[in-house]
Amino acid sequence: LPHLSMNRLRTRLYQLFGFKIGIKTHIMGTMSLEGPGNIRQKLVIGPECQLTTPFYADLSGTIIIGRGVSIGPKTVFVTSTHEMGHPTRRCGKVGTADIEVKDGCWIGACVTVLPGVIIGEGSVVAAGAVVASNVAPNTLVGGVPAKIIKELPTEYPGNV
């Protein structure tokens, strides 16, 4: 299917192939999904989300994306890592850790989310950030590695 077109059909096809994707979610292009075993069980996308592609997900561990999450293009979620190895081979034993993005988050373009990260409800990750540790709810983070830029309001004065 052409990129950024037929988003409802594309999302429905992923659902028909067994991926857990909520209603009113739009996948705006082809996702790149890989990992061992049944990856269809390791990716859960809530309702009312928008994923702009390219989107890469290492599904060695589980990735859970909550309700109303928006993800920008060229975003990478990595659930596997390696222990530090011996000096003759530093890339040691493989380990995995799940990723969770809570409800209402906005993940900007070109963001990398590393293993074990939980991004708190209502948070925003600025474009180009590398998220290596948990993000508190309702915060704006950015940079490499991502750090808190500011706390975000929990009430919105206008209509949503």
C-alpha cells in the first residue's frame, strides 16, 4: 500500500494478521517488526493511536502502547541489549526488557526508546531524543540521553 494512504485498511490488515491494535488507530505506512517467536503477541497498540512510519520495533521483548499515543516518523523501539562481555568480545550475552508507552503520549520524530523504559502518561518526547530511562507522567523530555525539559500541565484549558 502507498505510504501515508489507506491507513484504515493497513491497520485492519495488521489486525487480520493477529496484531493487537485498538479501534480508531491509524498506521501511516509499513512498520518494520522483528524478533524471535510470535511477534504478533509482543506488540500491543491501544485505541485512537497514530503511528507515522517508518517505525521500527525490536520485539525480543514486549512493547505496549497505550490509548491516544502519537508516534512520529523514523522512531525506533529496542527491547534487546547485550551485557558487557570479555575484552576480546565486548558484545556479550543478550538480554531483553519490555517497553511501555502510557496513554496520551506524543513521541516525536527520530526518537529511540531503549529496553526497559516506561514513558509516563501524558508525556512528550522531543524529536531526536534517546530515551534510556523512565519518563515521569506529564513531562517533556529531550536530548541524548533524554532529560526533563519541563513539567506539563495536567489540565487543558481548551476543548480536546
